[in-house]
Amino acid sequence: MSSLVGYLAYREQGIYPPSFLSRAETVKRAFSLGLSKYKDLEEVHRGGVTSLDIDPAEGRFLLSGSSSGEVVIHDLHNTTGSLKYTFKCVAHVKRPIGRGRQNVSTHAHSGSVETAQWYPLDTGMFLTSGMDSKLKIWDANALVPADSYEFDSSVYCHDMSPIATKHTLVACGIKGRIKLIDLRSGSASHTLQGHRRTVYTLKWSTREPYVLASGGADSRVLLWDIRSAKGSFMKLDQHNGASQSGSSEQTSTAHSGAVNGMCFTSDGLFLVTFGTDERLRLWNTSNGKNTMVNYGKINNENEKSVQVAISNSCDPTLVYVPEFADVAVYDMFSGERYHTLRGHYHQVTSCAVHPNTHDLYSGSLDRNILQWTADRDSVEEALYQHEHPGKDDGGEGKTVGRTSQVNADEWSSDEEELINVPLEQFL
């Protein structure tokens, strides 16, 4: 029984666990991503896109920031029922530039927005930070800052814990240190000292609510327990200590260049880091060891933060890495390069995976946000049926008309392979 219906039957009979079907579909979608030909996003950015974030509460709104200081929200729900659709901009914080001063906001950043992030619990609030040395907490409905913090240097990155229930801290990476902002009290007095140069990237653990990882221009990746006053509790070493001949302060570098991208896996057991040494590294967060997975060279000429993304509920786990104007797709544990997504015309800065549909969104300095989806063939088939009701291809060689049969063959092949996969991988 090698069909989608077969999967459902196996699940009903208890042969496969309930999670098997969803994981099989996730794998199929993740390996079938391509540039969407029927859905795009309304183009409103006047500068390069620098940051993307999909709201974790509903998975409906895409938040983006740009080098022109703008902040934009797109609604990712198609409410028209049409197969061809442009996701509309529903909110736009527009910075005054040149003579174009219509519908501008006096609250916009005066410099590039380096990070834009939704508040983890709902869509009523989001946070932005940038080169104007400010962190702003926005009321998403009124599009005005509810609070604002100013630092003595540019804010290259910030992050808020996706799992914390006991604190509301925002970590901000600035020159040589990390500032912690408590949204509940408004305090900005806590500082984490340890980096010698600018902090380009940081992420809260998805497993431990008090653990923070940071990387910077000093080539180091540090792990912090923010409850401790002793500084970082772990310094990641790319050589796993094999080359140490002096003090750990001198030799514990995670990369041979600046570290400007990182991402935890959903279970928090592994950390992926990306550096200007053109290397991607995978770390075991329990012991801080480099797993020595070889991904080969990956072009990284970014002088600021790069947004790397990891697939959800997919086996094998995939990691999406900006590589100049492309997005490289790797097996996270084997290092095999599966695919290269091409569509942008300039440096890709950010990637975001939709938590529900597993579509990929990428932002670039070409001012565009692209959607990469696995639904291209099914949309083509639906469009053909809509335009030719009651007809099929009739063997006349119409490419669109044959799409469903091609997909059926692909489903069978994929399913036969997945049926032979040990069930332990899906439990």
C-alpha cells in the first residue's frame, strides 16, 4: 500500500504512529521547494531587506526590516480564494527619504534596521533595532513605539527568548558587549562582558530559557547563563581543544573570521554558526564540541548579521544558508548540499521557515522577499482545471495537464522509501 491513502490506513490501524504522516509530508515538501510562480509579496521596501520574522503565534504575518529604516508587515493569508495571489502589505513604517514624505512615520528608524522580531506570545507587539543605536518596542496595531532604548553604539542584533516564561529579557548585541533589556521593568543596566569586538549575532536557546549564545567579530562564540555573574560558561573551540598550547582565552575561537550568523535547532541540542571564513559549523550544546561536519566552503561576504534558518520536523534536518544571491540547502548532520535556490539578484541576508506550511521566505538587498514553496505543480494543475473545466490533457502533451500524474509517481516513490524508514525516526 504505497499511497497517501495507504498512509492514512496504516495510521488508523495503529501500524504507524500519528506523527508519521505529517513528518512524511514535511519531508516531501522540504525537498520540493522551488520559487513560487503564482504567489508573491507586494513590493514596498525602498532599501535592501535585512531581516525577516514570521509570527510564531498564528504564522500569519511576516515582519521585515530594511536598510532604508523601514518596517513592513505582510499578511500571508490568502483571503480571496484565488490561486494567483499577491500577499498584501498591511502595515508600513515609512521613513522620510528625499522628497517622498507622504504617509511617513516620525517614529521610524533613522538608519538601517538590522533585526525585526515579533513578540513571541502574540502579534500585538514587535521589536526592531538598528544602526541608529536604538531598540524600539512597537504597538503593532497603532504602529507607534511603546518604548525605546538608546545605546552608545549601533545595535547589530537583538533577540528575545521563544520559550521563557519567567523573564522578558531582550538581548542586544553592540560593540564589545551584550546589553540585556527587561521589558517588564524597563531596566537596561545588565551587561554581559566577554567579546572583544562587535557582537554580530545572538540567539536564546530553544531548550534552556536562561541560556544565550553570541558570536562576533572576534571570531568567538560564547554561551551565557544570564543568572550567573561570572561571565560566559562556555567558549566554543573549532579545534575541540586539540590545538591549545596557551590559555583558552587565546585559542578558543569558533571560526577563523567574524561570526555573523547562528541558529539553534528546535530541540536546542545543537547550534549552527556561520562565519566570514566561509564555514558553517554544527555544535553540540551539551558539551560545546564541534561535530566536525564538513559543509564545504559557503560564500559569506556579509559585514553584518546573516539570518540562517533550520527546517522544522523534517528528517533529515535541513539548514538554509544565504550564499551571495542564492540560498544553499544542506543536510545539517551529513553536510551534503541538496539544493541551491536561485531567484535573487543581490546578496541574500535572511531566511525564515514558515512553521505550518514549511515554505521558505528569503530577503535580499535587491529589495525583494521571495517565497519558496512545494505547491507549484498542484497550483498549475488547479489552474488548468479551472481554465478547462471538464477536460484533461487528453494525451495532447500539455505540460500542465500531466502534472498530476508526475506528482502521483513522485508520491509513490517517496512513500515507498519512507515506508522502509525505521519507525523510531518518526516517534
